[in-house]
Amino acid sequence: MRATQGGGRVGISLRVFARSRHYGHVIGASKVARHVPAVKRGERVLAEPHWRSEAALQAGEVGT
């Protein structure tokens, strides 16, 4: 969640990427924040149980 100037809250998706030299030392980070509308968030919540049940069914079929 992110606060707006008016004090409201907005759902966001946040990605953070480490920036490193070719020899592996981290020299910084960058971020990308995107607004996630409530409708999309709701769709994701509704789809998740279906995805989990499908994965469980497929896992059960592997042993048969």
C-alpha cells in the first residue's frame, strides 16, 4: 500500500532490483512501483485458490 497526497491508500506492486558490478558487489538498487487497481487485486485473489487446487490435483496424479 502507498499513501496518496490526500491521505488515501493505493495498492501497488513493487519490484526491487539489485545493481551489482560484474564481480558481484552490490552498488545500489532500483525500484519499479505500479498501481494495482482493486479489480485486478480481486481477480488475483479469486484465481489463487483455483490455481492451488489445480496444482494439488496434478501433484496427486504424478504418483498414480
